[in-house]
Amino acid sequence: MPAQRLAHRIPQSTSFPSGHSASAMAFAAGAAAEWPALSVPLRMLAGLVGFSRVATGAHYPSDVLAGLALGETIAWLTTKVVPVERIDPMQDDLAVHAGKANPDGEGIALVINPKSGSGRAGKILPEVRRAFPRMRIVELGNDGEDYGQVTRDTAASCEVLAVAGGDGTVQQAAAAAMHNGIPLAVFPAGTFNHFAKDLGMFPLSAAIDAIHAGTYAKVDLGEVNGTIFVNTASIGAYTDFVAIREKYEHRIGKPLAAVVAAARTLGRGKAVRVRVEDLDGDTVDAKFSLLFIGNGRYEPRGFAPVHRAALDDSRLDLRVLGVTRLASRARVVLDLFTGRVARNKRYQQFSDAEYHLEPPDGPYRIARDGELGEQIDRLDARVLPRALTVIAPARRKKR
């Protein structure tokens, strides 16, 4: 290698494989999975990163080739665990209606939890104030404050209730909006923004445009034991997952806390027995570690649900997964990484409008929309068809 081409700082550590090449290809392959049109140019750029490592003498060609292969493999495995969102265009559009345009926020009250999404909610406030100068803003966060009561009081004194926060905050706002018969506008300000994304109210600019236009739709809500949920409800190991995550999220952040919680929860393998009765009176006895109820049918199949193609299909998505033994837990992990968990014999999936579950060995804690709830010894779940009016774009963005 000619001396003039050598990098100023030659790494002293082991050079196999090339970390730069692996990172570049992992990004290129992951981004291309979301946007296939960028596949060739992004992979070419990743290849140039690898070439530069050889040209400057930092790596051998074999190091770069191994790094590129490693990055491609990691991206492929990631899309198996968290599949790329593909909404069926035949089921994509809600029945959206024209409403009252609101260019300045008159009559809208925003309930916001500034601490949600690791502070993301608080960061959107300046842009929201500029877009809606006459919007009334109610900030949550005072010690000892009853967030639910504040939200209900706010909903009783406005024409449109807006919310910015995590899934728990959105759930309380949805219940208050439904009770008062007013539309709900969701700003994407949480960690994952499941409901906002499924509505098409993501990113923030899309939500602002929809609220300005005033277009609205009607969507389903789920209800478990008389309390509504907008995304999911569950019992079993997921409640342990939520408790562990909440214990650590204030110290290490919610995403990393979720990884820690998932590892510890999967290691426990605690089983729950349950008897499931659907709307037709058919019963199923099952022993499981994870039980998931979705408001609407989630995609894809398997125990990594990502999105809902429809928010008004009048169905609850019930999924159960039994991972009680070490061997079965190892098989489930393998199936998750290869995208085959839907074929695992310990996995079952149902879709109906109503379920009645009896856990004989209860009571168990229930979680709704990622928030721990009460102890229950019976679970009565049903869908409330088109019970909630929401602000939504005239046409949701294809993903």
C-alpha cells in the first residue's frame, strides 16, 4: 500500500471483520427494505465505504467482504423480527368525511404529557403553538395529579380533544372523547406512536394538516372488563414485561429498558392456564405464557404484530403463545429470528368480536396499552364498533 494513501490513524485492533462496512451495509439493507427504490444506490454507497477501508490500508479485502456480509445478514434478521410494514391498499382507507376546517385551533384543547417519549412530547409544543395559536393547552405532570380526571375535565369543555403522549395518555383521552361525543386528534409524541401511525397522523406535519382540514373518521375501540383500550390488552408474561420495563426506563430509557425486560421475561417462562370462549360459544383450553388481544386485526401473523390495515373491522385479534419450557423458549426465539413463529405449534391466533376468558389459577394483572391495570380473575373482551370519532387525513399514507 503506497504510504501516501494510508490513513493518518491505522487501527491497532483486530481488523476482521470491518465494522465500518458492516454498519454501512446494515443501514443500506434496512433502509432499502422500507424503500426498495433505494436498494441499488444505498448498497453502492455501502460498497464505497468498504472500498475506502481497503484504499486507506485500514482493512484487507476479506475484512470488508465479511463486514458487508455481516451487515446484510443483520438487516435480514431484523426484518424477520420486526417485519416491514405493508398495508394492503384494498383495506387501507378509512371512510373519511369532511368536517369543520380549523386553521387556528379555536375550540381545540390539547392534553399533553411533556415527559412522554423521553421528552419528545414537550419538543413538539413550539411547532404546535405556531400551527394553532388559539388552541388551549393543558400540560400534565404535576405531582399527585390525576391525569385521567384532568383529561375528562378538559374533554367536557372543548369541541375537539387533542392528545400528545404515550399509549396510556392516548387511551385516557380516547375514553374521555368517546364519553363526551367529541372528536379525538392524536399528535405523534410517544415512543412508538402506534395509534397515530395507524391513523395516518404521522409524522407531526401530517397530523397538523389533518387537524387544519378537520376531516374525520370513526374507528373501533376495544373494551376489557368495562375499560377501553385503543391498541392492545394482555395478561401473562407481558404484564411482567411492563413492570420490569417501567422499573428501568427512567434510568436507561424506554427502548433499552424494553430489551432488558424482554430478556428477563422470556427467561422466566411462567405459564398461565386459561379457558377461552368466543362469541359463538366455542371454548378452547390453553396453557400459555403470552396472551395478546388487539383492537383490530394486526399484521403480520406471529407474535410480533406491527400495524393494523383497518381500524374499523369490528374484530378483536387474540393471540396466545406457550413458552413454558427451556426447549420451547429456544425454539420460539429461533422462529422469531427466521419469521416462522406463526407456524409454531405453541402459537394460536383467533379473530372475533367478543371473548370471555377464565384463568382458573388467577387472579392475574392485566395491561392495557402498555399500562399495568388491576388484578382480574375473569376477562371479558369485546369490540365497540366505530365508537370513537377521530381526526384523520383524507387519505392515509401508504407504508
